[in-house]
Amino acid sequence: MNSDVKIIAIVPAYNEQDSIVSTIGDLKNNASNVDYVIVNDGSKDKTVKVCKEHNYNLLSLPINLGLSGAFQTGMKYALENDYDYAVQFDADGQHSAAYISAMLESAQKLNSDIVVGSRFCSQKKPVSARMIGSQLITTMIRLTTGKRIQDPTSGMRLFNKRMIRCFAKHNDLEPEPDTLSFLMRSGASVSEVQVEMRERIAGESYLNFTKSITYMLQMAFSILFVQWFRKKIKL
């Protein structure tokens, strides 16, 4: 990884006391040139205490704003500290820091604004209700942008400086597939790099079966209809 490039991992954390140490350990061991900032999103457990005990770089929100608010806080931090790239990196241990270098290489080689850490570049999607929903979103993005994103729901994404500025300045941009589609329609270039995802280290995802299906349908509807009423932004 080019040591001249400033890159930071933004780690939104809500009640991740049992996984945050291993997550930051992964970053330190497998992406030592990548800085990080943990954005505590109003956690009610001992996440803040654990972070302070380990002297982690921490921003702490007084209330729970949700993923979008925590991520935007991290992007504002990245902009203020003049980072060239920012990586959206989950606190639950599912993402592997070992793939960040490949994502950065793709961004630089292809001049990509966004690089998605994709589970399905070289592997087929398994057959499940969630993956059917993922394929639906892939189809909606292709219909509206002409481009295929194999893993639009992946939460591991790398953003260049132009995107850092964009997310930091626009409060209505969320780290979600419909925003990905909207940014592509506004002129952002997106590439994908094959990654492997791990199982969550501790706790449970807020997306149960019913919520997962609802989420997929909402994203598909937003991409196909809602986003067309938004004015394209100047990147």
C-alpha cells in the first residue's frame, strides 16, 4: 500500500463491546498503514469504556443517530483531516482489513470514486430470500444506471476524496444501495473487488428475516422511483 496515500477506516459502532477489540486488531494487523476512527453511535453497553481502555481513536455521539449519521460523522472527520480515501468498515468483525489494499489498488488503477468490497465478483450468489432481494437491487441499479453492481448491499466500501467531500457536505446521502445508484447517475464511477465476509463475532444483526425483505424492497423501490425525483449533485 502506498505510504503517501492517507486512508482511514470509518468504524460506526453501536453496542459492539464484544467485537470492537478484534475489529481494531484486524485493522492494525492487516492494514497497518490505514488509520481508523470509531464513531460510537450512542451505545448503551460498554463500547465507549472498552475503547477508552484501549486508547482507541474515538468520536462519541450523545444519542443514537443510526448508521447514516455515524458514517457521515466519520466522513466529516476524514474531510477535516484531509484523507485521500475512506473505508466504510463494520465494527462487528464481518469485514476483513486484508482486502483494503486491493480495494485501494482498484480505486487508483481504475480511477474509481467508489470501490465495493463484493462477495460475488467471482462467486455466484447463493439461493436465499436475502440474495433474491440483492439480485433485485442489482437489477434496479442496472436499469437506472446501465451498470451492474454484483453486491450492492455490501457494507464494505472505499470512497475517494471527491466522495468524502460529497458525503460530508450533503446530509441526505446515506451509505445505502439507493445512494450508490444516485451517485452513479450523478457521475460517480464504481468498481468492485472480490472479498470474503466473516460471520458476526458477537451480537445479532438488527436485520432479521422480515426486516431484510422489507429493506430490500424499500431499496429497490427507492432506486427505481424515488431517486429520480432527486436533483443530481455536482461531484
